[in-house]
Amino acid sequence: MLILLPVCRNLLSFLRGTCSFYRSTLRKQLDHNLAFHKLVGYMICLHTAIHIIAHLFNLERYSRSRQATDGSLASILSNLPHQENYSWLNPIQSPNTTVVYVTFTSIAGLTGVIITMALVLMVTSAMEFIRRSYFEVFWYTHHIFIIYFIGLGIHGLGGIVRGQTEESMAENHPHKCAEFFEKWDDPASHCKPPQFEGLPAESWKWILAPGILYIFERILRFYRSQQKVVITKVVMHPSKVLELQMHKHGFSMEVGQYIFVNCPSISNLEWHPFTLTSAPEEDFFSIHIRAVGDWTENLIRTFEKQYSPVPRIQVDGPFGTASEDVFQYEVAVLVGAGIGVTPFASILKSIWYKFQHADQNLKTQKIYFYWICREMGAFAWFNDLLASLEQEMEELGKVGFLNYRLFLTGWDSNFAGHAALNFDKANDILTGLKQKTFFGRPKWDNEFSTIATAHPKSAVGVFLCGPQTLAKSLSKCCCQYSSLDPRKVQFYFNKENF
Amino acid sequence: MGQIEWAMWANEQALASGLILITGGIVATAGQFTQWYLGAYSIAAGVLVCLLEYPRGKRTKGSTMERCGQKYLTRVVKLFGPLTRNYYIRAFLHLGLAVPAGFLLATILGTACLAIASGIYLLAAIRGEQWSPIEPKPKERPQIGGTIKQPPSNPPPRPPAEARKKPSEEAAGIPTGGPQENPMPVNDEVV
């Protein structure tokens, strides 16, 4: 039952950890678990439809056979007596019984109807529109999968689908005896009446192992969530962004991973994922939460209350493929679009720590960071990070290490006017950073050719967290500007990381 | 759960039930089951439900994603006015449509799903939700000549518009527009 396995995220993390000696492309497939879950879901729907239609025809034919009085093979088989367990074939016992009655009075029929309705409810509440706009409906409704699996296990218990017994096949094989059905009762014929038995339920064999794994996963999630999380610092950023710095015993993270967070005082059952914005070298881990829906707004409001005790937070994680490849390139080009900038907070901080401590694992000598955003407001906290990095680099005298360019794509004439007016000021008026904000989208051809001329002999890693169209143009540029000579500059595009 | 608009989920559920009704009806009619005329009814009811439910209503909060090609049906559904706007009527309509299909096994699943959709619509109606059509915003045709403003009234170099406004606030006596003022208003002659 493949649908349960992709949602066991702790199991997947465990697999990812043990497979560290395999190529990372294999591990990255584990990141597509939700897509796999949806595909299997669609398959379940399709096969449910086929199964139901087949049984509808089956029952209809049983009903016709029961009502047939023409002495055909079908009617003889239907009239096999019901007294003993081994002799009857047709579950419809009398000509007056309707198929609806049989459906609702048999285990198979009743469980079938119930679990199909559960399936329909699960699918309609999981439509993308409902999921994105009203997540709680999706989350709580989807838990009726418990009813689905229990019903599925019980579904075959009644043995309503019957097959000929072994002994009966020896005495009355259909190939030999089917034509002589009038003579079955005749003691002199070599064909005895056939015996049928109910075929046993098989579905429990398929769902037992994944079901146990899933129960184990939920218990594990519960156990991990009970571990104490200490909130060391709460920062309220402008544009309704909340930063939580936390500490948990035994928690270790890599760059680019995410955690699931639960706040029991808001909702007991909801777990929401957030990318980690702290570096592994720091002694706390942090997340930045923006108010985008019910749960996040409630969370921010709870933390804003100054005189009430800090609410308890439960954390599960970290999950996700780590992005250690970033540290392997001499020159790294990092492109973050919109909310895609969040994993880069962790990466930039980590690169900076490694650089300060002259970590041998860090091959990076230069970073080009491109941040493309429609409007800066929601990511003002990232500005602070860049500003502090800028300042630290000045203090260490390594101003050239991090080059960043910010692109504001949602600009109007007001912005441009202000920028033109403050042209000769040292700091950018929008962000306060030394680097001026550009307006519009970056011209990748210019950027890539500049980088190629500046680093003629290096391997340049290009990392993107953003939309698919951007991925296409970046990978095209990588191919275009990689030199034919393998000793000269080569651009490597990494899009599976995020 | 406070902000959910139940009608959106009821709409998805009803659309799914319509499709299930059509499928069950086709199976019953094509297989010539007993009482197959109920299957034919179920196809018709399913088609009606699908046509009614295909255009998604507008959410009260936030933007709504339209279904592909729904604007033609939106016009038709809008024509019925309060019959389609009110969710009580929809709830009872769906319940009524569902009942006859419940007598045939092939379509009974459609009945159950449509009954659930009807229940959710009833909940939506009790909470005061309404169906409103998603209308495309009329494209604003650019007025010819409307964006041509008064030509600049002071010679270059000129600071941008906001900077030009500042001196007029600070010193009330100086005429607006900077050092040069045109003796008569200047209009462009483009019609």
C-alpha cells in the first residue's frame, strides 16, 4: 500500500541518512514524496472505479441468473442449495431479493460503500484549490483514511466471491462438465454437482506492513514532539514576520532543511513546515514565520501578547535533503526568487561561519547572490542579515567575498523617482545596504559573461530556489557560458536541491 | 477553521458527485440493468449538476482561481438570479435530484455523495454564504491624450514630481511650478 509510505517522513529521513554513500540524485528522489503520494492516490481512485463497475455487472448478472427460470447453466448454478457452506455460488438467495438489499446487508457491500464515500470526501477536500485556501479542511478530512483502511481490511471477510473447491475441480472440471449440466444430479454421470467456497480476504496482507510502519511513524512523531523545545529568543520583524530562535536537546541540522512546527495552544493537530534560517554552526535553530493564513496569524498574535507566558512549541525534524553541494564550488552563484530566499539565509550564514573559521571543507572563494523580489516588505528581515554580513565582511577586510545584487521587479515610477533623487547617497534608500537595488529582472547574459570573465578557470555552481521559468533560463545560460575547454570556466546548474 | 467558506468545498463535492452520477448512469444504461431508466435519469441529473457546479463562485476573501473555460457557463448560471445565488435552494435541489438515483445500485454512490454535498451547501447557506459570479475586469482602454499631462513648466535639470511639490509646501508665497510660469495655460493640440 504505497500510499502510506511516502508520508512517513521520519522513515524517509532515516533512509536518507543511511543512504549517504549513494549518489545524491537518488536521495533527492525522496524529496518528491508528496508527488508520489498524489499519483498513487489517483491510481487508487481509478482502480476503485474499475472495481465498483465490475462488481455492479457481477451483481446484476447474479440477479438475472437467480430470476432465470429457463434451466440454463446460470440458473442451475444459482439454484445450488444454500444449506451447506460448500455448495452455493449465487449470493442472492431468492428471486425477490434486490441487489441493493444484498449490498447493504453483506459485509463486502456495506464496507465498500462506506470506504468509497470516505475516498470521495478525501479526494474532494484534497483538491489544490481547497488545500491552498482552507488547509484545515483538507487536513482534518484526510484523516478519514483510518476508516478507509479498516474498511478495506474487513471488506473481503464475508467471502462473497466464491470459487470452486479443489476436490470439486477434480470431480467436476468446467472444461469437461460444463456442457452436461443437466446431468449433474444424475448419479450415473461422471460429473457431480460442483462445490464452491468463499475466497478468503486478501487485502489485509497488503496493508498490514505499511500500516504498522505508519503507526510507528505517528508514534515517533508524537514522541519527538514531546521533547522539550526551549524558545531562546523571539524577534518581531516588520511586515508581520516572526523569528523564533529555539533550542532542543539532540537537534542537529544541515543547511537547507526544514522542520514541522506545532503549537498546541492554537491547534493540537496541525503541523506546519518552515525552512530553517539558521546555520548549523550556531547554537540555536531559528525559523522565520510570515502571517499568511489562520494558523500563522494566530501564532504571531499569541507571541505579540507581552504579558502572557510564552506558548509551548513542538518541533519535528529536520527533514529534507541537505544542500551541502553549495560548499564544493570555488565560485557560487545563488539565485533566490521571492520566498525562495529563505533557504539561502541558512546557506549564507553557514558559508560565512565556515569562511571565518577557515574551514577546510569550504572551497568557496566568492559568492554572487541574486535576490529577485516583487516587493521587499515581507523580507525585510533578510535585509538585516545581509547588512550584518556586509558589516562583518568590512571588519574582517574581506569586502569582496560576498557580492549581492537585489532586484525589485514590482516597481513603479515613485520608486524610480526616489532612487534617481537619492542617486549620490552611499546607501540604498530602500534597503539601507551598500549595494544599490536594481529595478526589473536581471539580464542573465550580462551577469554570466561578467562572472565568466572574472573567473576564467573556475568551476562555478549555480543554485536556484525559484520558479520553473527562471530555472529554464538559468540552465540555458549555464550551457551557453560554460567554455568548451574543460580547464576553463564551467557552470554547473543545480536545481534539484530545493 | 473559522475562515473557511464551506461553499467552495461543497462545490467540489457536488461536481465530483455529478461525475459519479453520470458514470453510474452510463454503466446501468449500457449494461441494460433492471430499472435502467433510473440510470438514464441519473445521467441527466449528473449533467445538470455538473453544468450548475462547474463555474466556481467568487470567494469573499482573496482571489479565486477560475476553472478552465468557465466564463461561458457563468453567464448562463447568472441568468437564473436568486435561484442559483442562494445556497438553500441549491442544497434542496441537490437533495431532490439525488433521491431517485438512490433506488438503483449503480447510482447509489452518486446519491450518497450528492447528499453530502447538499449537506455542506446547507451549512454554507446557514452561514450566509452566496454564489457570486467571477467576472472579468473590464479592460480599461487608455484614453487617448489622457496621460499627456501639462508639459513641464521649468527648464531642465528637473527633480522628479515629488521633489517639485516640496518647495511649494515650504514656501507658500512662491508660485507653484518652479521659477518659470507660463503666462497662459498650455494645451497639447492632439485631439
